[in-house]
Amino acid sequence: MTRRIVRTISQLAAAAVFTFLIIFLLDRNFRLLPNAVHEYMPQHHHGLVVTDVTITTCSKVNLFSSCKLDPESWHRVEKNLYLDKSWVSSAYVHVRRKKEEELVSDDKVVIGVTVGRLDPSTGVKGQADEKWESRPAGLWVLRSSKPTASDSKKAVTAVDILFGDDAVEARDGWQLQNTPLLLDAGQDIPSAHITVRQGTHSEPIRPQPRVNDNGKFKIMQLADLHLSTGVGHCRDAVPDEYEGGPCMADPRTLDFVTKLLDEEKPDLVVLSGDQVNGDTAPDAQSAIFKYAELLIKRKIPYVSIFGNHDDEGSLPRPGQMAMIEQLPYSLSVAGPDDIDGVGNYYIEVLAQGTSKHSALTVYLLDSHSYSPDERQWSGYDWIKKNQIDWFRQTSEGLKKKHKEYTHIHMDVAFIHIPLPEYRDATSPYVGEWREGVTAPKFNSGFRDALVEQGVVMVSCGHDHANEYCMLSSNKESKKPELWMCYGGGAGFGGYGGYGSFVRRVRFFDIDMNEARISTYKRLEYGDTSSRIDQQIIVDGGNVIPPKEHS
């Protein structure tokens, strides 16, 4: 009896699977199921499919000229293809979109996009229901009237624009057209490239950082990349030419970063602000994708905070962070809405093996931009009281959990603008102090909060030519309490100077076996193989003085 029941269940299951496969194949080829049912089939594109793409051009001097189409039918990508740099012209990409279940028999689905002067179908045998159609600016759109076209992995589901001859795509499932749109833009306007997503949106990969099996973990701090839309212009470069030609800021910066990524193989990259050079980055997205693509390709997780220049261009901090959060391998988070700033958060680095315990906590806080009270406190902004309260509460809330770690747990922090205590000339430091410390004039007490919560190291950027680590000690007991480091400017789009400053990058080698942190820098020019100013700053979980002061 039992065997008969099992056999019957097995037969029914096999029949159900077979029936599902038949329905799946028939619906894929002939679209037989009603839309209400089809929505739940695995090949369905949840959201929108693109049914047409076009470009409008309008004149700034002709009052009757318009770059707008019917908003009920068309969605405009809000990026002027001339980046607002043309005196007379503007141009925009428009996309017609529909929900898949709302498609009718007359609708065609875009399954291909390309750019060029010639018809892509010339000399190529095509299908009767698929045809390349010409659009302005050399854009060609391949549309299909097949009832199953919207289910195809070729179906275009999103369209965007990136700028510059060095533009790259960092998002999964997107393809960038290397040939720029054919516009009458001058040489001073970065070229516009259309990029499309085909198929469904996939959730980005967000790996959990973990200490390596040997107990080691390496952090690479990229400070002040100052990337542009387009290749940018070098400032105070040493030397002022590159590989036998003129110095182009972004290619040289990214070559430097690439070299160090491949040689140092960091486990985490911290982007500590001013990744984007606001004045020369009218499209911040194009600048951000350039550094992100390097990290994503190498499967290196990264976190980012903002500096005072990141949002001086086209995209405010909330918009930038929303975009960065959706990139693969990004662990960046906007943080709580009820405190000042965008990008107040922390990440946990788990212990080696399969442990679920945190070995290292990395705090990141938004140090804002310019002073909100120039009359009383001119210069730069400061970390606000509600941020410090959030930090204290968060740290206190994690302490019990951190005690479950069988070794010594450590906390570190990253900000962009230095703390006022970086100015203390009586404190010992290792490295070069080349320029004035442009810390806020108002001291909100964040240094004391870091010490109170047991953070052993904080590192910043902002002052490019400063690249020292300073020991901050208790004023009464003289006990070492906190190392305060500079990353050193890495990008050629930002200033250098100060006695021929050479761009550099700081690393933190963390050995959880000994609860030890050592730090050093690598140079872009000159002695490019050495570890500059290498020193141990934490040992046994304790802040220790430099050797000459111990």
C-alpha cells in the first residue's frame, strides 16, 4: 500500500514538472498565457521594457525650440548630451517604456542599440520582424515585433548616458557603446556614450569582508582621487609628462591605482572623500564608475564617504550614495536619515574561517564640506553632535557582541576632513607635514569620542600634501590614545605642489593574530617599490608610540 502511494505521488510530480515545462516552452515561443499569469513565469522582466529610443536636439537661442516630448509616452534621461557646455544647443535621450503585461500587438520591443554612420544591417541577413531603425545623432535601434521579444535576454530594459572617451560601465548587465553619439559638440565637451541594460535587473554582489586564514587583513585608503568627466587635466604633476606624452589626470591616477591594486592585493578599499572633482565632473556618475570598475573587476569590496568636492557638480550626495549602493562589491551605505550627513555607517570584518564574530569594525562618517557659520567659524564644517551621539550609541551597542570574539577586537575609523587635533605640533608624528591643516575651527569633540570608545586609529584625506600619522596622547598621563593619519593625495586632478609632492596611497596591514596594525605608503613616482614610513601603530590592541619616542 505504501509503495503504491509513493509511486502515485512520484508519477503526479513527474507529470506536473512535464506539464510546467511544456507550458513554459509554449509561452516562451507563442505567448499563450494571459498576462496575469505570465507575470509569474521565470522569464518575465519585472518592471519595464523599452519600446523605443530617440534623441531630441533644441536651440538655446530659439524660444520655440524644445527638447521635450509627450511625458505621457516618453521618459527623458535628464542628462544634457552637451553637459550644458554648449552656448547654442541642448540634446536629450528619450525612452519609451511599457510594463510587459501592458504590451499590445502593435508594440515593438527594443532588443539592440548601436551608434554609427552606416546602417548596421548592411550586408547582414536579418529577420522580417526585426529591423534596425535610424534615429538622430547616429543612433540605431533594433526593434522586434515578436510576441516573445519582451521575454528575451536581449530585451532592453533601461537606458543611460555616460560621458568621456574614457567612460566605462560598472553595473552588471549593462553594455556601453564605445562609439560616441554623433553630435556637433566641440573638443571641450566630453563625448556622450549611450549605455543599455538588457534583461532583468540583478541584485549587486555585496561580499562580507573576512580576515584571511592567516589572520591578516589589508586596507587600502584611496584619498582625494579627484576624477573628472573625461580624462581631466593634471595639476602639479611630478613629472609633468606621462609615458612620453602630456599628462592626463584620470588615466595617470587610475594607472597608479591599478598598479597598487595588483601588487598589494588589498582586502578592502576605503575611498575617503573627493573621489569626484566637482568643477571638472559635470557628470559625477561617469567619474565614479571609473574607480568602481577597477575594484569590481578585481572583486575587491569597497566603502566610500564624501569630501567637500564630490557634490559640487551635477549630483548631490544622496543621489551619489544611492547609485554607489547599487554597484557590485560596494558596501557603502547612506546611513540613518535622522542625523547630519550622508554616509554615516560601519562595516564588520569577520574573523577567519566560518566564524560569525567580528574581528574588526570600520567606522565611516561624513565630515561634510564648508562651514555653515562662516562669520564665527570660517573654513570647513565639523562632525555634528548627533553624529557623535550615533557613533557612541552604535559602538556601545556592539561591545557585548564584540566580546564574543576570542582574540582582541579592534576598531578603526575614516573621515575626510581632519580633526582639529591634527594641528597639534607638540605631538609626535611620522611622515611629512607639508601644508597647513585645514581642519574645522570649531572642535565638536569627535577625537575624545573616538578615544572613549576605544578606536585605535582614524585616517582622513583633504590636505593632499600632508601624509603623516600623528600620535594623540592623554594630556595628563601622556598615555598614547589614538593615531591620526593622513592618506596622502592620490589623484592628479587635485592639487599637489608643496615642494614637488609625489602622489601616494596609504595602506594598513592588520594582523589579528597579534592585534597589530602597521601602516605605510606607496609612491607613484621615484621610489615606487618601497614601503615609505612603515611603522607599527597598534600592538596587542594597544596604541603604541613610534620607536624613537617609545
